[in-house]
Amino acid sequence: MNNRLTDHSCFRNALAQAWRWVVVGMSSLLLTGCGFKMQGATPLPFNSLHITIPQNSQFGADVRRAIRAVSPDTRLIELNDIVVRPRDMKEDEDVQDKAIQNNIKANQVRKLAQARLEQLGEERQTRIVALNAQGKVEEFELTLKFTFRLVNAKDQIILPATTLTTARSMPFDERVVQAKEGEAATLFRDMQKSLVTRIVRRITAPDITQRWETLSNAKGEEAEEIETVAPVNEPSSVPPMWQNPSLLQPPVSINPQ
């Protein structure tokens, strides 16, 4: 008797599981028919890309890692990959001059990369948003602002200058300034990760692919009429603006008088 009950229970479980798979399969077919598509990797439309965000900054490293993940077939062209040979320089140029070498590398990178993700500006601020009864700082607002654009090898605009901003609130206690400095650094890292996601989402949007195809197919007078921009220089080291502002320095008030 017990064996029959066990067999019957197993049969019901197997039947229920099979029915669930049937329902899942039918749902998938219906969603596909409605044009629904699961979100996944959206590769970039170009085969090579140069990024002017400092490679030796955490933010620059995160952006590169995210782009490699979403578009693995897109080759990232870096200044460090370029080798300057004596024949690349003019007779009156010093082979050992780093500035001349970097200028040559930058020109070669612009020829090799089909597109460039150019950093136009980056700003980090701490602002007072609340004071306690004694007039001491009780809360800060941390702000991170990043401006960038996307251009092709001909300096034609794929994505015009775009500014992304993110902010976080942080309670403050002057008795534990060192701990609060560490907390602020953690919040800035969190904001950087948020910006990386938003940057990648923006440059992989459908309108970027459409713009890329438009520029690639433009010829003759149509190509000559497309606006171009001057390329930006890539900093060779992490500039001060990539360093988080100290809470010990006078912050920017949220309501300056």
C-alpha cells in the first residue's frame, strides 16, 4: 500500500514538473512573438576603440573592463601599445623626448582606432547639506560629474558631449574624521561603478549604431559637410581631479551666499 502511494506521489511530482516546463516553453514562444528579447551583451558597432580616460585610474580601468565584457570583439587601442621607432620621427626631433614620443603615439592611435571615447571633464565635490544646533557639519552631499563624447577616426561626432551626474548623502561626525574619509572614498567608488554602467549603456544604445552606420556610409559632399571636432589630449598620469576631495578642506556649501 505504501509503495503504491509513493509511486503515485512520484508520478504526480513528475507530471507537475513536466507541465511547468510546458508552460515556460509556451511563455517563451509568446514573448518572442511579441518582439520581446532578453537583455544581454550589446556589442559596439566598431571593431576598435581608444579611450582617453586615464588607464592608470580605477575609473579608467573599470570602464575598459566593462567595455571588454559587453563587446569582447572590440579591440581597445592603448598608447602603451604603440612603439615609436626612429623612422617615425623627423630628423631634427630628439628620439628620447617623451613629449614628442607621446604626440607620435597619439597620432598613430587616432589612425588605428575606428572610434574614440574622449573624456571632456570630471568633477568631484563635497557640499554641506545640514548643520547641527552647534553650527557644525552634520551631513555632506558627495557629487561626481563626468562629461564625455564619442567620435570616429575622422573626428566626426558619433555621440555629442554628454554629462552624467551622480550624488550620495553622507552623515558626518568630526570626532571620527578618518573613518568618514574612508566612507567618502567608498561612496565615490560606488558612484564610479554607477557611472561606468551608465556610460556603457549609453554607447551601446541603438542610436549609436545608427549614427555609426550613417557616418560610415557618407561619401563625397555629404561626408565633407559633417561637423568635426578637435581631438582631446590624454593625460599621461592621474590628474588631481581624479583624487577624492578631502573632508578637512572647506567644502562647497549647497547654498552659497
